Amino acid sequence: MSAPICLHNATVITGFSVMEKCSVLVRDGKIEDVFSEKRFQQKRFESDVRIFDVDGAFVGPGLIDTHVHGFAGYGTEDNSPEAIVEMSRELAQYGVTAFNPTLYPSAPDNMIESIKAVVAAMGKEHGARIKGLHLEGPFISPEKLGVQRPETLSEVDLEFMDRLWTASEGHIVNMTVAPEIKNMRKLALYALGKGIVLQAGHTNAMYEHMVEGMQAGILHSTHIFNAMSQMHHRNPGAVGAILIHPEMACEVIADGVHVHPDLIKLLVRDKPSDKIVLVTDALKPTEQKSGPLVANGEDVEFRDGCFHRCMDGVIAGSALTMIAGVRNLMNYGLPVEVAVKFASMNPARVMKYDSQGALIPGYDADLIVFDKYCNVLSTVIGGSMKKNIL
């Protein structure tokens, strides 16, 4: 267990409020206390406590990315535990303390191999904790593919789903599905029984399909506005259902490309603040320093703020980091505590990650220290510093 840490002279974002001139004490991998600078000056610390003056910087709960395919040249498509471990290490440098490695659908045997690679990496992380898998398919609509390959999709197949679950050793956390697909209710009930969070995405659902899906427990959604049926005055579609029903949560990619900034302002105005989850949907070449840019087996290029598939110019995916997403949300007018909430507390609550996403005594000591420009100064995971330039 690492030595206790006290971060003082901080602007603390607890998850519920912002407190200036405060301190956070971490011990044995947990948050022991959050207290004022006045109490810090009066407090006697044991000799083993490492004390850091953060000079007014923000200290908040660590960022949790529940939809990320790859990072820094490592991806889930590598089918390699080592690649997932490297993703973990690199993500921590950008303030991410937990993540859900996200798989595109592929041939059944390959998909199972990819799942097993993630599971093999769990517990071996050098940085952000692997919370479990996000499967973005294969039970999605061929009409809303994005850049996914049509041959990798499947009708609802509970036997195949059970193979995926067995390969994951119970570590599938969330799964993107199209509510309109035949027999989706059977899959939804299966997922409920396993504790899997189902997300409506890559869907061409009519409004009534979305409502039926909600009744079966599909209460989250994948990258709102992208790869889903749009709102029409006679058929609100998937987008309309998400906006209309306050119980529906939604991911948002805040890179300024996937969703217009003014639409994010509309989303913030219309959705309860605890139902919006910032994600990156980042591809393998995100923040990659050298080498060819390849994502999901295809050459991509970075331009206009995201990755495009070289062969046809179609948007292939995001190059966003979570801390850049927080910065963008702040630039769109959101208070820092709300932007951080979208990236920490909200994903923790939607995914049912207990003791994460807030700075509360007894919670996991997963923290981020960052300045007013959203430069990450330190990342603390389980009480251990994984990045420190304080």
C-alpha cells in the first residue's frame, strides 16, 4: 500500500459542490477526509504522510471513460492483454482512473478472443482500472452502422450471447443494442439478470420501439445524435425518446465534431444533469505519437478534429480525451463542477460503480488534479500517484 497523501490548498470538486482552499487526505487506497485549509494548518500529520501544495488547482474525482476503443496506439482490436495494460497506463496520464474497454463486433471467434484479452488484463493495470467490457454490438441495426462492418452484425442470439458472457467471466458491464431488433426483449431480460447495462445505439428505432425498450430496462443510450434515428414531428425516433424521457441516460461525445456545441447546450437544458455521461469513443490512434494510423483494421487519417477512414473519408471515430472533453464542456458554458460530474459521478452512477465518482470519505482514492486550462497535474488511482508533475 502506498504512503498516505494530502493534497492541500486546493479547489475541491466533491461531486456535489466546489470548495476553495480545501484539502483531501488519502490513506490505504481510500479518501479519509476532505477538510478546510484552516483545519489543515491546525492538523498534525504522521511522518509518513506526503503533503502536496497544489496552489489552488482543482482536485476532483477521477475521470471514468465507459466507451473507449483504444488509446495511444493500443486498442481492443489488438486481442492482446498487453495492449489493454498499455491503454490503462496511457489513459492515466490524461486523468482517467477507470475505463470500459469497448469492442466493435467481429467474427464470433475473434470477438471471444478480444473479450478474453481484456479479461486477462484485469488486475494487471499500471494505470486506469479496467472496470469491465463495453460491447458495441453485435445486436445493432444494419441501417445505422457508422463504420461498423455489416457482416459482423447478428440477430438476437441468446446462445451466442451466453458464449460472450462466459468468455468475459462475468465482466460485461454495458452493451450497445438496437431496441427494434426482433427478440430484443429476450436479450434485455437476459442482460438484466446478469447486471449488464443496456444502451440504445446504432439504432433506427421508431419512438414506440424506444419506449418498449425502456420498459424492458434499456435506460441508457450510446453517443446521442450519432448513429441513431433522428427526431421527426410525427416520429420522435431514438433522439426524441432520449430527450423526452428524463429516466433515459445518454452518452455524449463532446469533441465539437460529433455533436454541435449548441446541441450539447440543448441537451444540458433538457436532460437531468445526472443523466448525461461524457465519453470519448476514442480510437486506437488517439494521442498516438508515431507509426501508421489504423483503427479497427482500417487506415484512418486525422483531420477536422476527428479520424476519417482513408478509403472514403467517412468519420471513423473520435480523437477525444476525457480531459479535453471536460475543457470543451467548460468552453460551452458549463461550470467546472458540472463538466467533471458528466465525466466522473454520472458514469459511476449509470454503471453502478459503488464508491467511485465523488470525493467522499470512504470512497476509492481515485482523483485528478488539474489547472484552470485543464492540464492534468496529477492522477491518483487507489491512493497511488500514476502521474505527478506537482
